[in-house]
Amino acid sequence: VYLQIEAEVQRRKELVHQSAEHRAIISRCYTPKHPEVYTLQESFLAPGFLKIVGYCTSPGAHLQGLLGYLESFSDKRIYRLPVFTEEFCKTFVEELENFEQSDMPKGRPNTMNNYGVVLSELGLDEGLVSPLRERFLRPITALLYPELGGACLDSHRAFVVKYSLQDDLDLSSHYDNAEVTLNVSLGKDFTEGNLYFGDFNQEPSPVPKYVEVEHVAAQGLLHRGGQIHGALPIASGERWNLIVWMRASAVRNRLCPMCNSKPHLVGAEGFGDGFTGALEDAVPGTVDVCTL
């Protein structure tokens, strides 16, 4: 068992370098089918989503007012909202399929999803996902999840997962390495495959109660990363989902959400796992407003 753990630790350390190598090759050799999707435009976003963001950025915006725009599920703080237009979802999936069919190197999202695309490797982080998180999602999460650093989500890991009868069918219970997660259904045509949500990972009950939530095309679900959840098997078709694990270093620097202890940091390229180290030249007395 010890040798298996050591091998897994080493594999995870190498993932950062492998991902950087993949991105360099893809940037040099891959020709996008829809290059326009690599830069976020407001035309990609659903009018209802822009209305929600408009409310959240208006003077006097508050939680109860925001909840009037969202669909809530039980008391688990899971919310559904429109995110993208259906036209963008169709174009985005076509781009992902084009990449999947290419001979480019591909890192898989995580140890549970064998089919999908890591968006940072494809060069979609800077132009698409980062502005989506910073300009549009953060005003919403600031009101919904203030105790999880919703106002200062400063990094993410974004990937797309694919389910089909020939590939992954479902996803077993787990919780995310994130403070807040966005899960958007991109399509295509599919049946079944609902998500289910249980307890928060730090508040398990002896007999957990689960709530089942249906996917709606072009709409997303916001939930706490520590919410235990999974995906039921699809019955037909293909389902593509955009997953964005959003992280707040002001929160996770104090306590790692995965092992529930103070983290010992190792340098990494890009966002890494969302932690930030103390800068040697930091100005004494600087106040972290997000932490306050």
C-alpha cells in the first residue's frame, strides 16, 4: 500500500509538468475549428445570466434579492441558473470534439473522469474561463457563499467531462477540490444522468438524505465544493459538462479542503491547486480584505 501511495504522489507531481508540455505542443500544432470561443464575449452568455450579474453588481444587492433570480434545491445551497446560450454550447462542443479527434496530447480531467478535456491545456483559461470567473461569477458567489471566500475566488481548475454509453456512464460519490463549483450542461442529446447531492463533507449524517437534480441544457448548477455528489448513469446519447472548480486562496491557505489540515506548499506552474505562498518581499502590515 505504501508503494502504491508513493507512486500516486509522484504521478500527481508530474502532472503539472506534463500539462505544461501538452499546452506547449497544442499551442504550436493545433488548429481550432472555432477560434472565436477562445475569447469570452457577452453574446455567449444567456440574457438571464447577464440580468443576474447586473443585479449582483448593483448598489444594495443582497442575498434574498439574488435568490429571487435562482432556482434553489432543498436546504443544501444548490442553485440553478442560466449561463450560456444554446448556440454557444453547440459551437463549444464542436470545438471540443474537433480537439478530441485530433492527434494532440490530452490530459484527462481527474482520476474519476476518463473522457474530457482540461481547458488550460487547450489554451482556454486566460481568454474564456478567467474572465467568466472574475467578471461574471464572482459577484454571484460573493452573495451566495461569503464564508467560502466567494468574493475572492482567485483561481480555478476548469475541464469538460463527457459521458456516453461507450465511455464513462456515471460518476460515483465524491466532493471537489474547490470552494465553489460551477457545473454547466453543454449538451448534447441525452436521457437520464441526473446529479445527486448528499451531505456537506464536514457535516455527514448517519443516514444522509439525497436530492436529485436534473440537467438542463445551457444552464448551470452552483454548489459548495465540499458538497458530496455524483452523477447517475445516462441511458442514451452523449452528455458534455463544463466543470469549474473555483478556489479562494485566502480560505484554503489556512486549511486544505481535501485533508482538513494546514497545507505544506510545493511550487507549481499556473494556478496549481489554488494555494498561494507568502511572498518574501510582501509589505509588512498588509491587510487581506478578502480574509476580513
